[in-house]
Amino acid sequence: TYPISPSGGTDNNYSFNYVNGTLTVNKATIQATANASRPYNTTNPAFTIVYTGLLNGETGSVIDTPPTATTSATISSPVGSYSITLSGGTDNNYTITLVNGTLTITKANQTVTFSPIPTKCGTGTVSLVASSSSGLAVTFSSSNTAIATISGSTANALQTGTVTITATQAGNGNYNAASATQSLVIASLPARPSITQIGCVCDQYVTLQASGGSNYVWSTGYVGQTVNMVTSADYYVTSTNASGCSRQSFTFTATIPSCASDPCGGGPQSRMSNNSEPDELKVTEATLYPNPADASLTVDLPEPVKQNLKVSLCSQYGQEVKSAVIVKGEHKIDFDTKSLSKGMYVLTLRSHAGAIVMNRKVIIAH
């Protein structure tokens, strides 16, 4: 309240007796409410109180004690509308009328994670792996059922080609739909490779050659078309085409012949192939020492060579691990074998034209 003080005033007939009065300023009435929204499966936001009727440009910051807003909705409450209840709130200048608001829970977005599909080599089935962030089940579809059909989470490859596979989660009352795609490439299988024995050195190894394919990998792990096998055993080779599709040969049984029966020609002392260079390059015998070798191996010929000879030391799978040249006029060369793994190796002498003139078995024993 505020005093009202009269003053002044004159009249010919009256005299004034002044009595102070009172001005009463009543509270203005304002309205407070709160409305909000959020997606399903998220926490409730902080509710903002909105005031209507504030005077003189004032904002909600002038309210002495703002009302509080609460709701019964929790993070797991389904999509729908929920009451926001206001309570409390006082102010010296305003009478606050509380009006309940609404929390609107909307559908949440979800994502589908679809793992890349490996190339399918030939016809058959391919497993499809996808999941949704909502945890709801995912279904699959094919863009061309002449190339691939779908059965549950399996694609049935019918013929070569490329097809788009779509993983879909249709959504429900709480989630919007979502999808993701991957390409399924169905490639042709390569022809089945074959193995042929193309040579041997008695009591040492047989030479096998793969054909009918490309990018050969043998069952021993050796990579290449031709390999020397120093153990009598069953072997196979795998061929891989440009699409990354592989096919395995039938098993080939390799038997290293005995020099006693001379199946490779030349008798037990001969280590020369039949296609050697002219007589001046022939090597009747070489001395390898020490054999077994540890840190070094010496190759010593009985006489100086009349042409350069390449000396190769190959693993039992035919992979060259050391090489050197005995130059014309020399008869001996040393190999550093410290870095080699222990095991069986084949030492080969070749003419400058590449013809094999000698093969010998070497043992590395550290």
C-alpha cells in the first residue's frame, strides 16, 4: 500500500481539512505452464516454465520462487502424451496461475548395421549379418531374385552376377523404420587345376608343375607354378582367379625314386640333367662341405669352370633362398648360411643359359 496525500485547494465557502488516503497496488495475475517433447528411449529434458502476462517487459527471471514441473513419464515410457504437472511458485508482484503442460514422446530413429558380404564363389548359400540399434529383428530382400533369393538370414546364390541385398527394420510403435544395403557379388569358380610330375632327381626330389589355372599355392605353402618336393607324400595345389575365387586340385601322390633303380637316368653318381650345356660346362661331381652345414657352406668343383655357373640354394619347396655365381676360371664359392632355418635344401648349378647341370641335397643344422 502507498499513502495518498492531498494538498492545495481553495474555496470561497469551504475550508479544507486534509486527511491522507491509501493506494493499494494488487498483484497482477500471470499464467505459468510447461510443454516439451523428446524421442522414445531418451531421458526427459529439463522443463522450461513459460509465463504469460508479465508486465513492463519483465521475464521469468523476476519470479521470486519459480514453480516446479514434474511428469510421470520415464525413459522407457512408450510413444504418447504425458502430463507435466506444475506446483509451487510464489512472487511478491504476481499471482501465479499454474496450468499443467504436456510432454510429447515421439518415435525414435534407429540404425541398421549391415556387415559387408564376401564375394560368393559359385552358387550356394551366403550368411547375412545385420542388426538394428533398437534390437528389433532385421529382414532381408534381394534386388534380383533371378541372381539371388533370400531365406531368413541366408542368401541363395543362383548364378553369377551382382545383386543388392537390403537389410530392413520396419519399425514399430516406438521406432521409425530403417534400412541398409550391401552388394553381393557372385563370381565364377576357376577351373580345377591339375598337377604333373615333370622331372626328378633320384634320392632327392621330384619336380611338380601345376597347370590349368593361375596364382598357385601348394599344400606346403609354396607359391608358384613349379616346385621341387623332397618328401614322398600326397600334395595338392590351389588356383585363385582374379575374383579371388579358389579351387583345389585333386591329390597327387609324389614318390621320390631311388637311384638304385636309376629311374631319373644317369645312375647314383650322376647329378646332371639331360639338357645340359656343351661338354666344357658339364660337372661330374662337386664337393660340398661341411654337409650338414652350420654357418657356411663351400661348393668346390674339381676344376675351374669354362663358363659362368649360377649356384642356387633352394628350400625343399623350391623357393630360392641364396644365390651366387662361380665365374669363369674359378672352381669354389662360399655361402653364408647363418640366417637359414635348419632343414633340407637343394643346391642347383645352372649354366649361363639356365640349364641345370647339377643338383645336390644339402642339410642345414645349426
